[in-house]
Amino acid sequence: MDLDRLQSKLYENKSLFIGEDTAFRSAVIIPLVEAEGEWHVLFEVRAFTMRKQPGDISFPGGKIDVTDASPMEAALREMHEELGVDPKTVQMIGELSPYIASPSFVVYPFVAVVDYHEIIRSYNKDEVEEVFSIPLKWLAEHEPYMHMVAIETAPPKNFPFEKIMNGDRYKFRSHSLEEWFYEYGNYTVWGLTARVLKHFIDIVKK
């Protein structure tokens, strides 16, 4: 074994985690907009006609395509498709830590300043039911509440129990998932969006 060559290959490996190259990868943008003299975080309500998660509150974003040069380019492309925002007008502020929901699902979040008026004029009504914003100050001052969701491991019937110690008596680990909720007026922000939002707000408050 050529150890120098192995060292070079290990150095070149930039994966965040084992399985990243085969995971479902998506990117989102937390849009900061200026309204009424203060900063707001903008959200979109997914159109009720959408096949997946109709009516859910989310940030603009979606799947990273093979044609996207980077997660950031994917996030900008998706925001253009959903909210009609020209990527050239976006002021990218920074990148947050990726959210690894599971070995098969990872989200790359970005923070950017966006022109609110550009969104109001041109958002895609086939994908977006409406847009709204929450003042950044309000988010920093109001703690979300949390519920725990139990996640159980359930091997399929054809799982090769005979290959592992203790067979079908093997105790698979179960774990719990934190689900955060922000209540603002008639809107409830929860799920992945709330988790990414909370991470961002925690950084803002430091």
C-alpha cells in the first residue's frame, strides 16, 4: 500500500459524513428582508396543489441537481424558481452548518438579504400560496416550544437476523427527535424549517 497516495486521497475527501455522496441533498436560503424599518425573516407557504407537503411553511429551496455547481447555486436557483428573485440581486451573507437529518438526507442552509418588493411582485403562484415575514427581533425574543418524537427501528421481514449476534432478539437502538414550533399569529413554523430557523436564531442571539 502506498501510504503517501492514501494520505493524499484522504486529504482530498471533503465529505461531511459517510454516505453524503448518495444522500438526498437539498439547499435552502433564509431570506432576510427589510420591512417597516427593521429586519424580518421571510417564509413561504407551499401551494395547496403541491404534491409534497402542500400548505407547509418553508424557506425557498429544494433538491440539489447534478447541474448545480454548488449547494449555494442550487439554493439561488430554487429561490429564483419559487420567488422570482434574480440571483444577481441577492446579497449572500453566509452559510450555516448543514443539517444532517439522517445518513440519507442532508440540508445546506444559507442566509441572504433579498429585496422584499421583488418577491411580492414575482413569486410563483404554482408553487407558493403566499409569503409572509416575521421580525428578526420577535424571533430572538420568543422561545419556540418543543415536542419529542420517538423514532423506532423496524427491520424488514427479509432482514438476515441469522447473520447477527442474538438474531431476531437483537436490540436495535431507538432515538427521539426534537420537533420545534414557532407560533406567530395564524402561522405555525415547525419541522425542518423550524430546526434550521432555531439554529440561525441561536447564532444571532450569541
